[in-house]
Amino acid sequence: MLKYKHLSSGLGKNMQIDRSEEYFFELQAIMEYIAQDSFKRALVLRSEFDEKIENLPFMPLKNRQSVYFSDLSVRDLIHKGYVIPYKIDNKNSIITVLGIYKYKNSIK
């Protein structure tokens, strides 16, 4: 997993971001699908996802509590119809990105 350190606003402690293997596999599939139409759009979207994720340590509770997990520490970052669930571990100062999927595909 890639690890990034950020200073958490207000708390004065470093928050680490871990992206799970599942996130990378799902992201790769999304990027390949979008790139069939436009490689440039795929790169722009990937950059937007990265920016949103890298900003999580500054306001980790900004996004809604996940409706897909019963764990209160899991939140859903939503961007352009994609849901990126992440788990906040305040004790260890880690935010773990659990995956990514298209919102419409998750509702059955």
C-alpha cells in the first residue's frame, strides 16, 4: 500500500493515508473503462480522486457516515458518481481507503 503523511488540521498530528489493494484494482478497472473513450479524461479523473483522498486528513469527518458499512468510523467520499469508502483510525492516525465503485452499481 502507498502511504502518505499529512498534518491533520486542528489536531496537530500526522495522519497517514493507506490505499488498499482492492482500491487499486477497482481504480484500474475504472480507468481502463474510461480510457477506452478518452485517455485524457481518465487521467483527469484519477488526478481528481487523488486530490480528494490526499485532502482527507485535513477534515476526515467531512463526508457522510457510510451507508454500506455498520462501522461508525467508515465514511463515504463521493465524487462524480463514484463512492470511495474510507476508515478513520484516530488511535493510530491512519485513514485507509477501502475501495472505489460507481454509485449506481452499488444499489440493488
